[in-house]
Amino acid sequence: MIDILEFTLEHLIQTFDKDYGKGRFHAQALFRDIFKQGNTHFLLSPEFLDSPRFARALAGKVSVNPGEVVKTFAEGELTKFITRLEDGLEIESVIIPMTRHNTLCVSSQVGCKMGCKFCETGRMGFKRNLRISEITGQIYNARHTLKKDIKNIVFMGMGEPLDNFDNLIGAIQVMNEQQGFDIALRHMTLSTVGLVPGIERLAKLAMPGLRLAISINAPNDTIRSRLMPINKTLPLARLKKSLTNFPLGKRGVFLFEYILIKGLNDSPAHAALLADFIYPLPVRLNLIAYNPVQGLDYESPSDEQMHEFADLLSARGIMVIKRWSRGRSVAAGCGQLGRNV
Ligand code: SF4
């Protein structure tokens, strides 16, 4: 069985060649129909009608299985959708409208092992890794089931992407395929809590342009270990070393995400420590106002605190973008996936 959402064009050409003695012509037709048009009746396209023996041999052998979109929630232009997988488990994805196009926030696991204290998904625990086709199926459904024009991918949904390394890289390759989903690497952002072994593996792969985001959230190990248990085994110094050695490429920057939580990581002293940690890494920092999560005691910062914290970092030469999360009312803000409302 050819699980097509796991295939790059070259992989399909090789498979057609090996198994059927056919090649690029039919593979390109199939890619055009399925990936570009969302047309699963590709055997009725001219290329296959002209090759009836091959079409008969292929019948029933190609599966397009992105999972079933069972629910969507909207807040203005933002859409969260829930996909039911073959085994009945569900994952969430979010379509975020940007100025000229949409960004799709993709899940990489069902649940998550990382247990970040501010995160709804973390409280769900870990169920399993997503297969390549379950990751790429999210863009298939966003484009062809929900008819949204997706140009950017952020791996910031449920799960820690680098904890599902091989399938993540496979999915990136499928999404990057020009004759398929055609998402440029520079339009993909992978967000991690700082799984150093994964960052080091990624550093060895030639993936120029792929953007790396680090969920940092604290200026020192004490606070970070409280918020993010991973920091106990992979503290900030190790994380910084792996980033220092990471081949960013010319003009590349790391994206840092810092969720500002009232009274916890929001003081001027914290801003100074954070700037010390960042120096001399090239970083663009997203400062995100904490989204309240039911059952957790953390509080959102005031607007003044957001401005003050951002100004202190800017004064140290760090590019800061302030974000008041969209999607609060549908629980689709950062760290809120996993709550089906
Ligand atoms: S923030 Fe990300 S890594 Fe942390 S628990 Fe939530 S989903 Fe997992």
C-alpha cells in the first residue's frame, strides 16, 4: 500500500519504477491531482486513462488518509480544527490568518511528554507519536477539506516535534516537495522546548532556511525548571551551547518564545538576566502574554508589564515582538491545545 501523504515525488517515482516499471510521468500526474487539487480520483485523470493496465494494477493500492476533520471552531478568521485519526485519537491544528496568507499550526504528537506547567497539552500526558502522513494530513485537510490557502507551517501544536524526530523530518520533506505541498523550508518553523539531542541532530542535516523556535519562558534555571521539567536534565547552559553551534546561515535568527506570567518571570531583573542569556545569539523574541488555562493559578500580565519587559529587552538590542494571543476564546492560543471546547 502506498500511503501517499508520506511520499516525496522522487520516492514515488522509485516505487512506481520498482513495482510497476512506470515512472515520473504518472507520479507527477498523481502528485498534481492529490497534493495540488485534493482529487483522490486520480485514476480517472488522462495520464491513467491512457495506461489502463497500470491504472488497474494501482487500483486500491494508493491511500490518501489525512484523518477525518470532526470539528472546527472559529474566532474571527482563526480556525481550530480537530482531526480524528484511524485509531480514534484526536489531534488539533490551528489556521492563523496573517496579512497575506494563512499559517497552519501543526501537531506532531498526540499529547506530549514534556509536561510544561503552563500547557494544556502537557497536562494530557503522552499518547503516541504521529506518523508522517498524520502530520502532513493536517495541511492536506486545511487546504483541501477546509479550503484554506496555507503558505506557512509552524510546528507548535500538540507535542514536542523533536521528540518525534524521524517522522517530523519525513513530514518536512513531504511538505517541502515542490510538486506537492510546496512549502519552502524558510516558511516552516519548528518550535522546541530545547531538546538538545534533537537540536544537535537537526544541526547535522542540510535544511537551510528551516526556522528554529525555542520556547524559553524563563531567565534562569530555577524558574525554567519549575515551568518546564525538561530543564532539569537539559539546563540553559546546555541549550545555549547547542544553539551556539547551530548552523544558522547568513542573516538567520533564532525565534525565542517567552510567555510572560504575572509575578513569575516578568520583573526587570528577569529581563536583564534573559538578555544576558541571549547575548550574543541572534534572536528575535516573541513576548507572549500568558493565556489563562482552567485549573492553573498563573495570571496574565498587564499591558504595562508587557510593554515594560519588552522595552528593557529592546534597550539591550533584542528585537521583540509583543503578542496578545489570538484564539483565547477557542483555546487555540499557545499552550492551550488539547482542550476540546
Ligand atoms: S508547551 Fe509544547 S512541549 Fe511543553 S507540554 Fe505543551 S506541547 Fe509539550
